[in-house]
Amino acid sequence: VVGSSQRFGVPLGYGGPHAAFIAAKGALKRLLPGRLVGVSIDAARAPAMRLALQTREQHIRREKATSNICTAQVLLAVMAGMYAVWHGPEGLRRIASRVALQARLLAGAAGMAVRHDAFFDTVVFETGARTDAVMAAALDAGFNLRRLDGAVAIALDETVTRAELTTLAAILGGALGTVAGGIPRALERITPTLTAEVFSSHHSEHAMLRYIKRLEDRDVALNRSMIALGSCTMKLNATAEMIPITFPGFANIHPFAPADQAQGYITMIRRLESWLADVTGFAAVSLQPNAGSQGEYAGLLAIRAWHRSRGDTQRDICLIPSSAHGTNPASAVMAGMKVVVVGCDRDGNIDVADLKAKAAQHADRLAALMVTYPSTHGVFEEAIQEICAAIHAAGGQVYMDGANMNAQVGITSPGRIGADVCHLNLHKTFCIPHGGGGPGVGPIGVAAHLAPHLPNHPMLAEAGPATGFGPVSAAPFGSAAILPISYAYIRMMGAAGLTRATQVAILNANYIATRLRDHFPILYRGAQGMVAHECILDCRGFQQGGGVLVEDIAKRLQDYGFHAPTMSWPVSGTLMVEPTESEPKAEMDRFIDAMISIRAEIRAVEQGRADRVDNVLKNAPHTATEVLSEDWAHPYTREQAAFPLPFVRAQKYWPPVKRVDNVYGDRNLVCTCAPLEEYANQQLQVAAE
């Protein structure tokens, strides 16, 4: 079953963002796309949430992945969930009953036949030869109806008033009075809905506010401390950029509204496309893709369409470096290409000799190279233009992954480097919030020869070229409602400000690398001894010397109040750190002090001054329940566990759970919102085992 949760309190937003959903039988769980949140247990046998079945996802399975959804619509799913929590089962039933009654009233009032006997909120009227007249009368009265073949469809919701129903009935040649059709009794739901306690507990504003605050307190977000996730660009989402998305003019327009009713939106979109074209050095931009992975897919489809337009239908080989993000090979497979992996040298750069050899080997079938710049290893590859030239010489196109565009803006551009197409992550470089996993926008910029092959949409000519390959998103302009965020960011920063942001992002990464290089080896550097906008800390040697894993470091950072950097990607046993330009020096210094302190804790284990098993690293994170317990059998103090540095006291974050048992969570997958008593019973059963 698939559907959309937009009706649960999320604005139309000219097409999005909205959270879709997909439900399947348990036997198909490993084939489901997207992230799955499941219930497991932590080290204290308490219930804990975690991302489940990750081995099916692109960052692990790459071209064999069954899930290539890297950025989803998490924030919108949270909004829809909060809507359900606020209204509860009875409130939602009242809303649904009102909508259904309105539809029945309109169906009974109309002066023409209704196409279906069973309906919920949408009624299709057989207008025949009167279709044009009905559509015109509705438009004059301020309504957009959906035109079908000899019919019109009218969708209703809880905001429709009695006066509006009366007007619609008159347009259809009738008057309100008779109630008709609806949902047959055989189709009515008789089983209870939303039975978890949370849906019956928070129906006053105070209660709801406190519930949301309790959830917030469990998280490490940017409102608490820096999040140095490499390749994620967790930068400031300024309030001034965020406010416009709440304006009715942006929030309340339908994605298929006539273009003459959306001229403000289209003007903003055209300006944003033009600015992004300038930033990337390309001729044209499409804002339709909803995520970076979707941008990859759209860009590769544009390349395939261009090859086919030239008669090169056999070109289906995509070269991808071994260091590439997992979405690259997964997207290539989705676009109908075959992946050939190119090796990297000991410095983390693409092995140019290997690339040229494989480009020559597959010259007749070479479609594209997917390359990230700066590389996923956090360095500016000096051979990047030579690499692009080699691919072009073999008849291929260069797809540049724009995940690291935060190190390019204003300094260089994909077009100048030699790429043919590049996606951007507006939720990285251009300040749209990550939302815990979405929403995002992954627009693509293309060189002039690929512009005729951008995505388009059958419902709106303005969405793309007539020669395009079709849509990659349901809405013509994708997640249009969040485009004002990036528009405002670029408008306020200007060209000089954007360039300055890039320079500071690179400076900050090199500052952290320089401060930490005597404590953690910096795995890769460029030819000048510098990193780009992120650096990789090599933690692999600690396992042999003290049995300390990179996961132990990541968990211990929670005790210091920090979210861990990107762990074990692109190199297993490492941490990739990206501070962005947004972080003040004082915050970076706190992070650096935390990492140096953790290195001292590792050294204590290596030198035998701390137990190899029972130490602050292996037992991290430490919860308030554990620290305040009467039973404390560890060889280190409670203060060492919870307050390892002075700055932690002033802004202490208490992890809500201890280390989660990942294996248990995958073997006992629970993804439904069961009552907490069931989790408690499950906990007792585990303890008994």
C-alpha cells in the first residue's frame, strides 16, 4: 500500500515537501526502500529506537542496494505524526466524517450524475458537454476543479465551508439538501485505530508543547551543539530564511494550479534556477528532484537520453570510483547502467591510470563517469580536469556529485572544471534544514547540450523542456515550498558572501585538522598538505593497541554533548569531520577539546591505566539513570563518566539510552507503534533469557 500523509496537517506547498508512505507484508521488509526505525534494546536491556536493516541500503550495498533513498521526508512525517497525536483517533474520525458528509451532500445536491457509487472525499460528476461551462463558472467563483474526460472531479477537506458547498452545488446546477452515496457499510473500518497511548494523551496545547519538548531533549541537534557529520554539511538554517515558508502564498497553492495563478512562485523559481546556473557554471537547471539521489537519477537519465538522441543506444557503462558515495552506483543501476569500479591510490585520489585504462576498455559503451569534487576523502584532486578530459575523449559524459559543493561555491564550479551535469543538495550547501532525514531538494545543472533532456512534467509545460524524458517527481517543481529558504540564503549572502562562506568552511576544516593531527592521524591531505572542507580522522590503530573501536569514540562523544562525525565512511574505522562555515571558533574548540580528552582516555587503556573492557569508552554513553544509581561498580568515577570536561557541566546532554544492541534489533524487527507495556514485557522476557 502506498499513499501520502499530506492530509495530516501539511500544507500543499505547490507540490511539497510531503511524506509518502509505503506499507508491505513482513516477508518483503528487506525490499522496502527508505529508512526503517525499529525497536531494539540497549545495554541496560531498556527499549531503544534505532535504524533497522541498514544492510539493504545504498551506503552499504551500493549497486546491489534495495533502498536508494538517502534524503527522505522525515520532518514532514514528524509533522503528520504530531497532527495525529494532537487530534487522536476520535478527532481524526470527526474530521473524516465531516469530509465524507460534505462529499455526500455535494453528490446529492448536484444537478448531474455522479460517476461512482462509493467515494470518500472526491466526487466525479458527469458534466459531458457542459464541462467547459462548469469549469469557467467555478473559476469565476474562485474554485479550481479537476477536468477529466467529460467530467469534473471535486476534492473536499475539513476546511470547506457550508457557503462554499452551496456555491459548488449551484455551479453544478443543483442545491444542497439530499445526501447521497458515500462509503458502503461493507467498506467501513470496524477495527480501532491509533491505539497507542500517545494518541490519547496530548490534546491541550500545554500537554502537546511539553510532549514535543520532551522529545527534543532526547536529541543532539544544532540547537545544542555542532554536528560535524562529514559530507552532510550541517550548517546554520537561519530564522530569516525559514519564516517565508509559513506564508500562505507559498504554503497554500496546489501543485497543478494554472500557471497564471502561480506567477510569483514561477518568478522565484526562475531566479533561483538562474542563480544556481551561475554558481555551477552550467546553462540550465531543473529544481524538480526531491533529493540528491533523485538528482543523480535525473542527471544520469539526461545523459542516457543525450546518448540515445545521437544514436549511441549501446552506451550503458558508468565508471565510479571505489571511494564514491553509495548513492552513485545505486543510482546508476536505477538509470539502467552497468557499474565499473575505478580504483583509488594510496592518497585517496582516483587512480588516473586505472581510469584511463577502463575508459579505453569500454570506449564503445562508456556512458558516464560519476565523480565527487572535492573527493569523498576530503581533498581537492589536482587531476580532476585531466580526468574529465579522458572521459570526454572516450565519448562519455562527466556526472559530478555535488555533495561537497560547499567547498566550491564562488571559488570554482563544475562547469569550469569540465563536468557535464551536477546535482546540488540545497539541504546542504544552500541551507534547507536536514530535518533528521529530509526534506531535501537535489536540483541538477547541465551543460547546454544536455538542457533539452532535463525532466519535464505532463501537467505543466513550464516545468521543463518539451524534449525532456518525463518527471522524476510527482510535482512539477518538486518540493517547491522549501525553495524560498535557498532563495533567501543566496539573496542575503550575495556573490561575495557565498565565496566567503566557502573560504571559511575550508579554513575551519583545516583548523580542526591542524589542532587534532598530533592526536589523530589525518588520513588524506591534498598535494599542499591541506584538506578541503572536511577531514578524516584515522582511528583504526586504537583497536590493536587498546581494543578501542571507532564506535566507542562515537558513543563517548555523546557524554561530551556532541553528535559523532560520520563514522566508518568513506573508510572503515575512521571519523569524517565537517565543521562548515557556521560554527564559531569557541564551539570548534570545545569539539577539539573533547576529541583530545577522548584520545587521553584511549591512551589510558593502551597503557594499562584503565581496564580494556570496563572503561568510559566501552560503557559510553552514560545515562542519568545509570550515573544516579546506587549501584556503581565501574573502576572510574561517576564524574569521569558524565562530566569529563568543565564545559560539559554548563550544558549537559543526558543520553536517553545506553548503547543499542543492533543485532537484536535486526533479528527482532518491530516497526509498529505498539503500547509501551508491550515493550516493557519484551524487556522482561529478554532479562529472563
